[in-house]
Amino acid sequence: MVVILDVGRTMCLASAGGGARFGDAVKAVTMLLQQKILYGKKDEIGVVLFGTAETKNTLATALGDGEQYQHVTVLHEIGPATVDVLRSVMALDCSVGGATADFIDALVVAMDMIVRKTGKKRYQRRVFLVTDAGSPANASDLQVVVQQFNNMEAHLNVIGIDFQVDGCTPPPDATASQHLRSKVKTDNERLLHKIADNVNGVVIPVSKALELMSYFRSKSVLQRSIFRGRLEISPIYHIAVWSFIKTTKQSFPTLKRISSVSAGSATPGSMQVRQERTLQSLQDPDANVSREEAIKGYKYGKTLVPFSKVDEAALKLSTERCMRMIGFTEASSVQRYHYMGPTEMMVGWPGDTHALTAFSALVRAMAETDRVGIFRYVKTKNSAPKLAVCIPHVKHDLDCLYVQLLPFAENLRSYQFPPMNPTNSATKKAYIPSPEQLVSAAKLITSFDLMTSAVNEDGEQVEDLKPKEVYNPVLQRFYQCVAQRALDPAHPISVVDPAIDKLVKPNERLVSQAAPALEAFAASFPLQKSEAAAKLEQRSYWRDQLQDAARDVTLDSYTGGSGAAGQKTPRRLSRDLAMDLSIEKLIASGVTAVGSVTPVKDFEEMMQRRDVDLVIDAVTQLRKRIMQLINDSIQDTYYGKTLECVVALRKGCVMLFTRLCGRLLQEDEFQQFNTMLQDMRFQFENKTRNKFWQLVVEKGLSLIHNQECVDSPITPKDSAEYLGKPLAAAVVSDMPKAEEPGVEQLFDMIE
């Protein structure tokens, strides 16, 4: 495909719509290139400019006379559509042109590029010409150009700027030059229409082209048959048929994964991520299991039942490809909500006259009798059989059957709801609508009729939201952002395009027309507060009891306290204990390990447990978890979480010493923290994980000193200077171990 862009003198004039002609032309070419980059990965595209100040094309160079094919420049030879090509087109302005050139010469240059690229190979050849037709054209070679287009089976699409349909008649007070340019423009427009008619092309105004290309369309896929075989009506009556996919669900494109580590390196390379999967044994997790040794297992209750390939082959249903008719039924007996998959289109075998005649007779007979066919459908050998329905569809040039899969009995779910049919005796009186309500509901539905809710260019009421003209707004938004980020990786997320916004918001004209019906519907169905809801609000919940815990919960049964008169004196829980009481803590099981998801929370809960002493385990596990998170972090992914863990560990060690003040602190948790901090500095400072160490320095997480824990040999001055000193000068000697307690000390502890 070759795109020809007019950059001549007249293109810099203002268009009839008020904008610049050149801006509309570049926008049209840009949107066309975006379509090819996103969807036409196999398409190859070239760009030609005519009206440029210089000349650069192979024909002018070969002739060398300086007269033919002048002011025509090949901006890009035919090749894959890339972002670089898109950027070069978007960078164009009026300064590149300003000369007078013949669009016939540009067409000849484009055809020469296509001939040199494709030769006699089978290609779909297309030429897009974007011009205002304001420069004079030499029609002497017109027949040669038309003949060449037809010989190569090429198509010409002309995007006209300020063409006659948009109004280009000069005003009565126009100058002679304006009349002359308008006459040239009018003659050229007629010439372009004539060329397009002779080569099966089309001429469309730029406004219509921009509207059509504003939607990112679905990817064009070569349609291939998914089933070729016989439709078995009976054991002796078969019809050869083909089946194609008619409609299917469009999903998001598959996004590739790239390595963030590779992206941040000096030589990123391809940045591709390769996944390798291994199987391990539950009995020996360190031993790998080959895929040949592994078999499938299915759960039956709590038992895992092995299912080998031999068992699978023996029990698997063996089937043959077929379309075997089961019978015919009335079309009304198969509802649309029974359809279970994408629609297929079945046609008679192309080229087989007898098959086409028999198939057409079958389709027309089904349409006349209002019947559909139910058949057994097996697409490939040994695949699961399906139940399908074929629906007749007759057009003036095509007879076909639409195929839809139907559910089996086990696929149906029968949900029981209270009856609402007024004729049903079991229907509650409150559920029976009044005649006024039925009328208001019918009017509401009629007021939102889409068949006349849109207005075309001629002011006529037409159908709105036609399926062929509506594209998935989520995908449109996704591709819009992809196109912007492809040009500028730092581009912020822009506002929603008006064309997309129009699809997701209600039609204002339709809503305004339906306003009376909406008001009547609301008046027919008044809302009132339910008495059941009012009673429900009076129920008592756990949260209400917990809020009143400080007032209602007593400890008399535990303490045996009594008042002066021999009566029990109620004692309220302390405020801290009452606030700490929650239903989650009442029913939650105790935490016994510091996990990787919420390590700080796990550490704090282990430190607060009173039923079992997990202090040493909590400190040791959090220390190991900190080192693991640092080493497993991809760049700085886990640095924030790890820094929170370091803060929690330091705080926990200090609070633990304070809480055990008056008792002998045997574990020396402060020493574990100080040792870990020194190890971290030795391993990470000015090395691979230096960024994390700098976060520790910025946070001021230094050694625990003796004003925080009296047994610590570190002074506040040493602690304050530790992070600022060089590594060699900041090494702290091993801390002295606590002396073993004597007998007298042990008795003091017991007392």
C-alpha cells in the first residue's frame, strides 16, 4: 500500500470548516498509519509526497531530464508500518511543500513503487491519495494510469479535502485568481471521480474519513472454513457443506512480558522473559520430577485419585467428524438465551452445483415452514460431541444456515423464583401489576426505541447504535492509549476520545424525549420504606456489644471482689483492653510464623501473644524475612516493605526490653538487631543493594543504645555517629554476653 499526501501550495490554505487543509490531511494519514501499526502487522506501506520543493524519486532520477515527475518525493519506501514512519509523518508541516505538482505524476510514482516491490506475486495492492485537488493536472497519461491500475488489480481510495460535496463554490466577490483556482479544483475533482469509477475506487470527503478511522477496528483475519464435510439429513441423504465463523468475542491482545531488571541495565537487549516450569515431589521437594513420570490426579472428596494416560485413553470417548441431523422443530421452541457460543455460518460446498441446489432447497423449506434443525456436531476427530441448532437465513444472493451450540440437560440451571404471572393463582397480590403500571412500563420501553433515535446528515431519523458501526469502547480506549504511548512513553493518560465517550453515555436526545415516560413510570411505582427493614435495624449485632464492652463486661467472676456490704462490686475493663477487644481477635487463630505477605502484622501479633512465648521466634523469623526480601527484590520492588520490617523490628526490640524491665532479659533481642544492622551495612553499602542501605540511613535506623536498653554497650553518641562514619571506622566489636544469673538472683526473680 502506498499513501500519497499532497503538500502543495493550496494545502496550506484554510478549509471550508475553518481549519487548515494540511492539518486535516496529516491527521487522516496519521490515523491510517495507526490502524496499520496496530492491526496490519503483515501490511507494508510506503509514503509519497507531491508538491515538495525538492524532487526525490526513482523515475525522475532515471529520466534525468529535469522535467518529468518533478516535486515528487518518496518519504518512505514500501516496508512494514513502524512508529518511526508515523513520527516522520506527524512531523510534517507546510514548510516541506509549497510547490505546484501533478497528482497524476504522484500516482505513476506510487505504481512504480508497487511494481518494483510486488512484481507478479499475489498481493492486495492499494493506493490512498489525500489531496485538495488544487494544483493543475495533466490528463494526457490518464488512460495509461487507469490501464496500469486494472492490470495490477490495484484499488484507489481518494480522500478529498474541501471537495464539491463540502462546498467549494467561490463567493460572488471572489477575485479572478480565486475563480481560476476553483475551476482547476472543480475539474480535478471530476477527473478523480472518473479515475475512481474506472478502477473500482472510491472518493470520500476527509470529514467522513476521519470519522471512520477514529475507531480502532478489529483485526482483519482471512476467513477460513472450520468444518468441511457432510450434513447428514438421513442415512441415505447427505449434503456437502462448509462452515465458517460468523461472529466471535473479541478479547484484549496478549501483552508480552519484559524484564524490568534488563530494562534498567546499560545493555537491555531483547528484555524477553522466559518461563521454565519444574515439578517437585511432595515427599522430597528438592527432587525434580520429569513430566513423563507425572500423571493427572482428580480429587474425590479428600482423596486424590490418580488418572494415568492409559486410563484416559481407555475411557475417552472415541468420535468421528460429523454433522448428523437429529430432527426439526419449530423456531419458537429454541430461545436466544439457549445459545452458548459464537455463531457459525453453514453454506453449500462451493463449486458443487448439486450440493448448492440441495442446500438451497433445504434452507428455503426450513424458512417457509418456520423450522430449525437440531443436529449432533463433532468438528474434529475424537473431540467432544456438541448439540447444535441450524437456523435458516435467506438473502437475495445467499442461502445459508446459522449454527449455534445448545446446552445439554446438565448445562441448564433451574432457579425457582416466586411467580409474577397475574394469571397464576400462586402469585402474591403484591406482585400483580396494575393496568396503569403495565401501560407506563410499555410506554417507557417504547420511548427508548433505537430504530428512530439517531439523525443522519439529511436530518432523517435512522437507527442508532447499529452493531456494524459500534466497536467495543474498552478496546477503543485501550488502543488509543497504546497509540499515544508508542509515540511518547511518558505521555500521560489523556481524556476519553469524544467518539468513545459517545458510545458509553446515553443519547441525550433520546433521554430528553423519554423524560415524560420516565416520570410517569416513577409515579406508577412509588418507593416507600419497608417495615421489615425498620425491624431489621433494631437487631443487636456483635459490633454493638463490642462498643459497650467497657461498660458491660465485668471481671467479678474471675477476681471474686465484693463491695463493703458483701455485694460484688462491678469492675470495668480498662479502656485499652476494651478498645483492643474485637470479634476478629476472638475468633482468629494465633499467628506462629512471620509470612512474606504481611510480615509486620505477623511479627506484632506473635510479640503480643500471651498463651505461648514466641518472642525469640518472632525476632529471629523477622530478621530472616528482612534479608530474604532484600535479596529477592527486583530492583527496589520490596524495599518499602522491607524498610517497614526493619522499623518494626527495632521498635519491637526496644519495647520488649521496656516491657521486661525488672526481670532478667535473657534473649538480648537488641543485640540481634544491632548485629543484623552491621551485617546489612557490610553486605549492601556501596554494593548491589546500596539503594536499600541509603533508605536505612535516610530513615535514621541506627544501633540500639544504652538509653533505650540499659544492657546495650552502645552509647547514644556512638549510635548517632554510626551511620555517618566510614565502614571501617564504624565496625562495632562483639557485644558482651549477659552473665549467668546466680542463685540469689534467681530467688529474687521468683519473688
